[in-house]
Amino acid sequence: MVIRRSRLIVTLLLIAIALFSYVAYSAQSPSLAAESSPVSSLAQSVESYTIGASPERPSPSDWIKEDQIFVYSDRVVIYMDNPEWAKFTDTNSMDPVFDAGSNALEIVPSSPDVLNVGDIIAYDIPEGTVIHRIVKTGSDESGWYAIVKGDNNPGPDPDKVRWEQVRRVLVAIIY
């Protein structure tokens, strides 16, 4: 126990010395400090290592407020206008958020102004309906559009999604 604690203290002291050296070095020679070195690599590793922290990613909008949800011993009641039930095809594009067999609730959005990056929308293409996450919105000569991507896909869908294609927005997933 004493040996392990001593090793931990020595390791922490070495990290502190390396970080102090890096800070002092970068203050004297900013252009050289920007270059990759073992000390700068160690400092970057220590800066990026935080227990329990993950990078922030856009989440869906808060479509259902707390005062709309009522939980009883024998049921759950969610008050919302015009909900639609949805189930999913087994494409794996949105794993692990949902998969075949998951159930969800969707609503029809009132305008493109209510859709945000992070929202998951159902939109029509000639082959059927796709349900993917909005990663970017914009406007061009043809009007509003969204760039969407399946969470498990390597890149975004090939075409811009136009407002006229949007059918619903996912507001709840029931596992």
C-alpha cells in the first residue's frame, strides 16, 4: 500500500513538473511550443483527460416539457398535441439510439423555425421515409434545408432535406 502510494505521488510530481516546464517553455518561446514535443503531447493528454466528461454534442430540442408528463403507479400520461406512433426499420443507421423494435412518438413540426441541430426528423425520399438527426440547417436560393446524418453512419445523407420533405420530428423513444 505504501509503495503504491509512493509511486502515485512520484507520478503526479513528474506530471506537474512536465506541465510547469511546458508552461514556462511556451511563455518564453510560443512558436516553438506550438510544435509537437513530448512535453506538449503530455500536456495535451492531461488537459483532455477528465474523468466522466465527454465532448458536448447537440441533443434534440426539449419538445415535451416536464409539466406535460404524469407518472402514476399503473400508467404514464404525456399530454401533447397530435402525437403519432412510430416504429423503425432495421437499417442500423441510428444505432444505438434506436433500432428495430423500438417504439417512438413523433409530432408534425409547425415550421422549419422550430427544428434545430440535434433534432431527429422523419423525411420523405422516393424510396420511403428516413429518420435521421439534423447536423446542420441553412438557407439557400431554394429556401430552408437541413443536412442530416444517421448517428451510426460515417457521413451525412447525400442530399439536402427541404422543408417540404419533413414529415415529423421524433419527441420520445420508448424502449
